[in-house]
Amino acid sequence: MHVSASSSANYPPLRERGLVAKAQDYAEAILNRSGGEKPVVLRRHKNGTTLLHRGRALTKTHASRVGEVQAELMAEVLGVELPAVGGEVATKVASGVLYRTIAVPSLDVRRPEARAVLAQLMNTAAMQRAPSTPSNSTSGLLIRS
């Protein structure tokens, strides 16, 4: 195994870490794509909750107390309701909101430091989801007379 000077000897490259790494690599590729909003699906099942883009996993939570809290927070960051077990909800979000949603499951919400980071993620995502208010512009408005 090749280990560069910037990587840890205890942490193999992403491509050698299995399914989680595949989801992380895919999420990174989606976040690096230019363009507008990205379609995502938040799917809840008996084993946890998965965030999908075009049928591929971006991140996942487990069906534990912490995982359920993370799933609820992911839904809040996306601006949707957490679906019931067996359900899903689809939405489109900007890359910044998607980035913050993907970050939620990596935080240990039991730790005060993580809750502080989470609060910042939530606030920023809420601002990014807010509709822009163009000044003196009718761009995007349908005006009927």
C-alpha cells in the first residue's frame, strides 16, 4: 500500500476502505460538479436512513439513538420532514446545503464540540435554502394581466 507523506499510516486511501469510501468518493464527485440544484432522496428504512443521489448513496445513518438524531438533523438541513420508516422524500438542494447534509452523520452529536459545529451547519444551510429576493427585477416571475 502506498502512503503519502500527508496521509496517516493507520488510514488507508479511500479506495481501499470499502463501501463507505465509495459513498464518500461519490459524494465528493457530486459536490465538485458545477451546476444548480442537485436532486436527492432521503430514504428511511429499518436499518437507518440513507441520502441518495440518482439511486447512489451519499451518506447513511444507523438505526440507533444517535443515528435517529442524525437522520432528523439531516432532514432539517435539507428543509424536509423525516419520512416514516419505509418511506422517502425527494428534494433538490444547492451544493452548499448538500455539503452540510452530508457532514451531519460524521458528527458525534453527544459531544458539545460537535453540537457547536452542527449549529453553524444548520444556520448556514437555512440561509442557503432561503429564497433570494432580487431587487428591482422581475426575473423568474410570471406576470399575468
